[in-house]
Amino acid sequence: MNFFDPLDDHNRTLKSNVFPDNWTNPVPGGKYNLVVIGGGTAGLICASGAAGLGAKVALIERSGLGGDCLNVGCVPSKALIRAARAAHEVRTAAERFGVHTGEVDVDFPAVMKRMRRLRAGISPADSARRYSEELGVDVFLGEGRFTSSNTIEVDGRELNFARAVIATGARAAKIPIPGLWESGALSNESVFSLTELPKRLAVIGAGPIGCELAQSFARFGSKVTLLDNVKPILNREDPDAAAIVEKALVADGIALKYEYEIARVEERGNETVLLLEKDGRSEELVVDQILVGVGRAPNVDGLGLEEAGVEFTKHGVVTNDRLQTSNKRVFAAGDISLKYKFTHTADASARIVLQNALFYGRKKLSALTIPWCTYTDPEIGHVGLYPQEAEEQGIAIETFTQDLSHVDRAILDGETEGFVKVHVKKGTPEIVGATVVAAHAGDLIGELSLAMTNGLGLNKIASTIHCYPTQAEAIKRVGDAYNRTRLTPFVAGLFKKLLAWQRR
């Protein structure tokens, strides 16, 4: 993976921080309390946390500290999403607010340059020198490989450990479509190296990555076609939430092609042609570039897991609920072992590993309450169970919903397409799941995650004062809707008699 293209001043800065050319690996000095393979979010948290607690730590990284999040994931993608949202706001929303603008011209090279500048500016926090000089971690740049149950080799040096953490993450999967990768198809690991905007772009995969990037490129000015072999988009999300995002994508000019199979991809001169099949019919889609936004594969190759006695499958390293592998000295954290492949879950899993690996803790992954967000416009934030999951688990629920079209701040912001939907265990205020669709749903879902994590019911949210006017008021209104269900006919009758008595 080379995410340092184009090698301008910003990417030179990035490289000098996360994978410097002149780096000299240290000489191992005795046994390590912890050796971490992989310098993404999970690995960095493990290394810095252990070192901060006084452990002797080694950190091994083969391509770039910061991992996917910094280099090819959260950071660059959100920079693009914000630029795309700015273009959209000026192009479509300004007139509604009485702001008159001229024709909107997106300078795509400038957008990408801004992304590279911001990414480089964030990178010192993950730099090799910071971890080595400030945190006291032995940083090794190169391929790490287990040579036994308690040793790892890197750069011809053998590291002996008491505990080790596998945090090598996952990569974009090479989905097997004939001619796809030969056509120069992009993935999330290469799209951020673009310097010119594709005029016609096909995006394969209508999951979170595909939808986020399809919308951004459409707003930059590409003619985007979004393809998937299932229907609808974001089919794991709440159907009402997915429908709102689908409406937004169509409004942005994206052509949606559901339930299509891609037979093959051909190069015809300067054009790329996708041969599509659906219901026995064939058609062609001509584009300038393809972006693959589906599929992740765990980075287990070349690690010597067999030599270490670490069990793994095509889905990644196998762990128990305490994130311990089949080798009791070795743990795993982050995308290499987790079902939910998010930066925040990588962070949380690393904290579990620190307690369990170094201090004989009994922390469990299953105890976590994990929210997530899809950063389309509007965003979808979710935490806990969906209704179908509650049904499968035999949990009877009640659902309370507040549409943003009746929330004053959303009306004033012109952001009424969305809702807050909360599921509680029937007959109780206990929150078992929630979905938020809003411009900043990722921020709003945090309050509901806090409530679930700490056992605070929907009635407690109702009794919490929220600032007016804010979109977060929608969450309080859901709480108010729950409280109204507590006013049963019997209680209402008692109140009526009491009030009548007071008027005597």
C-alpha cells in the first residue's frame, strides 16, 4: 500500500512522521512486557497505554503508523465529506437562506490538497519519533513475524515477550470480478491519491463506505453510478433510516442500480466498461473510473501465526471474550479480530487488552455498548439492537420516534429529513437500541450510548434539561413520549378526582 502519492510537501511530512526513510530500528534489550504488531489505532493505544504504565514495550509497523484511520480511512474520508458538504450547501441550500451565490466550481485538486495538509497536520500524534522519544516505546519499522510462542522477528532481530498483541487490522478485499483490478479500480486505500476528478465514476457496494464516497464524488461533480447486488442501500440499517439516505443520494444525482451482477470489466481505449447482468438481461455501463467500496480482508498473512500457535480463519484471528487467542500469551485487538471494524471499537478493545494482558484482568468485549455512524448526509447513527434482533432474542420492545420535522432547531437549520427512534424493553424505560438520522447523528447518538452504558432509562433522559433550540431536543422529546405512556387511564382518573377536589 502506498498512500504517500502524490509525494508533495504534505505527503512528505506524513511519511516523515509515520514511516520515516531514515529510521533506524533499535537493538532489542531483554524481554519485553508487551510486543505489539500493528501500528493502527488498536496497536498505538496498546503501546502508549502500556508504556505509560511502566511496561517495556515494542511496537512493530510495516507500512505506516496511524494505520487505516489516519492514512486511508477516517481522517482523509471525513476531510472529503466535509468539502463535499460545503459544495452542496452553497449549491443547493444557500438560496433557501437568502444567500445568493454564483455558479459553484469545485477545485478538486485543491480539495485533495487540503485533505493531505490536514492529514499531515494530524500525523505527529502517531509519529515514530513521538512514540520512541516521548513515550519510550521501541519502534520497529518492518515486517514482524512470530517465530515461536513467545518470540517475534523483525528486521533480523528477535524480540522475546511476556505478552504480545496482534493489531494488524484489515485491508480492502480483492473481490473476484474478471478485469476489475486490471482496469485500475480504486479502493479506499488508493482513492485518496487521486489528483483529478473522474467525470464518470462507478461505485461498487452500497454499504457505508460506498455510500459516503459516492455522495461526496457526486457533490464534487462526478456522474456517479452506485451498484450493489442486493437491495436497498445500507441494508443492515433501520429501513426508515436507509430510505431517507437513499432519497438524499438520488437528489444528489446518483444513479442507483440494485441487484446487478458484474460479469466482467473491460478496457476500451480510454474508457472502462462494466458488463452488467440482471434478470437474464445484459447491459453495459461506461465510466472513467471504478471505486470498490465493499469487502475487508484481515491482515493475517506472513505473521507466522502457526508458529505461535494462534488460531485464525478467513475472518481473522480467533479470540475469546477477553480478546485472548489460542496462545494464552497473545491477544488481539482491532479489525484483525472484531466484528465491528471501527476506530472507536479498536480503541475500546485495546483498553480491554491492556487490562487483561498486563494486569490479569477479566474485562469482556461483550460488555461493551458500541455505537456507530454512517457519515452520509444526513448521517445515520445507531447503538444497540434493531427490532429484528430484539425479536430474535425474545425481547419485547416498544418504540418511540420523534421526527425532526417537528423539532424547532431542525426546522430553522433546514435539516428536517431525519428522526430519533428509541427502542425500550416493553413495560420499562430500559433502552435496548436507538437510531438517529440527522445532519450530525454521530454526535447525537452519544447521549443514547451513554444512557445505555450506564443503565439510564428513557425516563432519565426526559428529566434531563436540554438546551433550546437544539436538534438534541429530539432525544428529550422521545423521553417525554415514553413518560406519557405512564399516564394510564387509572392514574389519569385519580388525577382528575384530585384536581376536582382542589377546586372545592
